[in-house]
Amino acid sequence: MAKMLFRLPKAARVIENPSPDEVKKLAAQMRNATPTRYGNLNVQTDVVSRSKRSTFIVTDEPDGQNQAITREEGLRWAEAQDAYIAEQEMVQIDGYIGNDPDFRTPARLYIEAANANIAAMQEQLYFEPDGDVHEPELTVIYTPNLKAEGYADDRLIAVDLEQGVTRIFNSDYFGESKKGGLRMWNKLVYDRGGLPLHAGCKIIPTRRGRRVGLIVGLSGTGKTTTTFTRQNGSLPVQDDFVGWMPDGRIMATENGCFAKTFGLNPGDEPTIFGAVTQPDSYLENVSQHGDEVDFYDTSYTQNGRATFLFGVIESGVDEEIDEAHFLLILNRNENIIPAVAKLEGPQAAAFFMLGETQGTSAGGADEAGKFLRVPGTNPFFPMPHDLQGNRFLELLQDQPLEVYLLNTGRVGGGDDDDRSKKVRIKHSSAIVKGIAEGTIEWERDPDFGYLVAASVPGIDDVEVLQPRKLYDRTGRLDQYTAQVERLKRERAEFLDDFASLSDEIVAAVR
């Protein structure tokens, strides 16, 4: 059924597609916007993370997985929002999600001018429109100052996939704008036979040619860090979302990056630090004293963020990616998961579905610090998760690539356990380099059946690569064995809950 053309609600005044300078001037007028010594703006918001409890699909046929409201309820709130907008000054930002000529999606943000920083940040992430006529397929209508009474925190994110419209009430956190468009884009990619991946993408030059890597991970697990860390002069292509299409091509989504800033320093992450500390970037909820910012102070929130254009760094955002060569599934953990494991066949699809990691502040207080399983590490997939796992296995069979599990946390216990070891950025970087160059030596793990590294050039600590040896040396082999049995049992139980998931995927973790 063809989608009806959506008409924007009328406003008292609309500022259409202001220039970057014009929208920055609007943002600078906000009472909670403060200039930094770098010449950029830092905005302290009331809402500091995504509002999962307040997010609903608008449908009369709920899928049993996603929270849903009826179309009648969705219409009631749409009318209330339209009436509110009629008395407001609004900013309209047009652009594309994606830059591939064959699959780029016209999108639009319609946001209160009182929250112009959101318009400015979204403008950095959209690819620029070309021409005077721009008919969006996806629209986000955003009223941060209108409460949705009766919902959790008086907040509502109403996602109408059929109409291609997301309406946001009572959140001033930029992530709702960014994910508002990308969540709907997820369905478009799936409907075209592809799979949306919550993933970064990078190009690594090697002696055997350039190697393209995809980095799948829940927010806060090191996806951006892994994407931007340089190996052989590698170039980041995307930071957060890509589409893996049935012909193997990788589709970009954004012209900029929405980076987590906690612990950011020029020694560990020079590219991101340099991009964030320049006049055209936007900061959100970064601690600030005077005009000095402090990326280590978490007294306000640990979920400080920044947007910047890929144009301020050396990147491969405009590269055409005909195929990917490897995919990393990030898992920030602190137990028996090795720094890297190589996955094969249905086992790769199983670990993709498991999406195991420790939650961070990006997902709000309900997730921070807790052990999570998020299928595909994609909390923004708006359809049943079974579809993700089955599509992943289909694409893997038709468009083979190597799949790895990458632990970006610790092995052997938490940071309060002096027997544990941190998987450091230099370890992960050496692993990514070794994967791209094909220089890692592998051996079969007797407990899980995946391959673990016997040696990685640049890593001299085998206990990070094979946690069993760490537990054995520290007299905790019984604890290791118990965790193996627990993980196998829990993983099988988790995957069993997905009724339509391929039997071979479920069997891969038993």
C-alpha cells in the first residue's frame, strides 16, 4: 500500500533549513547553552539518555515485543502536538539518511526553535539535500517542552512506521532525534532484503588490499573508539549505523558522528578528541567549569556526548563499500569472555542475536552497569528480533564475511578485583590490525567451540586472550567451569524464547 504524503503541522513561524551559522546563533540564545574555550557550545539538558520506557510503536497489531499504542491513541497525541505547534516557532531541517544514490532516504526534523541545539546537531548528521524539492520519507516531529501526561516521566516517543513519522514529547536529549529517524530507517532496510546494523564501519589498508570492518555494539561498549582507532592509517566510514544489503554492499547513514565523551583524552583517542574540541562541534551534557570542559567529571551524567562532521577529520564517508570483510560483535564484559573469539556459521548468528554486554549510561539508569542481552546489539530495531537473527544468517551464507566476538571490558572479574585484567584500547587495536592482516594464530576453545587466539602480534599476555588460563593460574578453575555451564544454559534459554528463530542458530549455543 502506497504511503500517503505527510503534511507538516502549521506553526506560528518556521525557520526552514537555516545555515550552520544561523542555527548556531539560535542555539547560543538557549539559557542552558554555554560556550567553551574551543568556540563550540555545550548544552546541559534535563533528560540525559534515551527514554526506552516512553517509546511506543503506533499500531493496532502489536508484535508482542515492542511497546505499542493504538492508532486512535497515536492520533489523539498527534492532534495535541499539532495544536501546540500552531503557537510555536519551529525549525525545519532537511537532509538524507545515507548518501548512496540508489538508496538514500530523504528525511526531515521539525523541532521547537527553543531547542535549536537539536536542530544544529541533526543538521551535522544528515547528508545535505540537493535541490529545492525535498519530500521526506521519514519525519521526526519534536516538541521537547510539551508533556505527554499519563506516560512514564510524562514523556512519549510515538513511532508510526506505516506513515514514516515519529513524534517526540517532553525530552530535550538529542539522541531521540537521531534515533527517531534511524529507527524508522531500520524497517526500510529490512524491507529491501538487507539488515540494519547498529555498527561502525572502517577501511584498513593492508598488504592484501583494503579490508572493510563492521563494528557492531551497544552504545557505550567502545564502538566509536574501535571505529576511530587507527591501524595502518585506517579511515572511519561510519560511527553508528549501516545497512548490510543483499548484494553485499554496505550503506552509510550519517555525515557526522554522535560520540560519547566520557574519559575522552588526546592520548587514547586523538581523532575524536580533536574533532570534539573544535568550534563547529556541539557538546551535550559535558561537565564544564567556566569555559573549561571536563570529560572525566560524571557528577551531572556519565553520558556526555558530542556531534561533529566527518569533514573535520580524515574519513572514508564518501567511499563506496561493495563488500565487508569482517564483522566485530562488541561485548563489554568482565568474566570469562576472551579479548577476541572467532565465530563460524550459525554460531556467528547466535552471538549476534545474544548481543551480550554490560549496559552503560547511554541506555539510562535501568541499563547502566547491568548484564544485558540485546539482539543484534540494536535496541532500535522496530520489528520482532527473530527477523534480525534469521536475516543475519541468510546474508552470511550469501555474502560471507568473518565474524568475531570482541570483549572491550575485562577478563577475570571487575576492576575491584586485582586478579582481573583490563582489555585495553591497545589490545583491541592490535586485534583489529591482526584480523585485517590475517596474522592471528587460532586454536579451538574446548568449552564454547569457537576459536580463541593463541597469539596476536602486539599482545604479550595470553591470559587476556584465553581467560581459562587466568582462572587456572589464580586457583579459580571451578569458578570458570561454573560460569561456562551457566552461560550455556542461559544463552539457550534466551534464544529459545524467539519462536521463529532458525533451529540451527539456537543449536549453536548448546
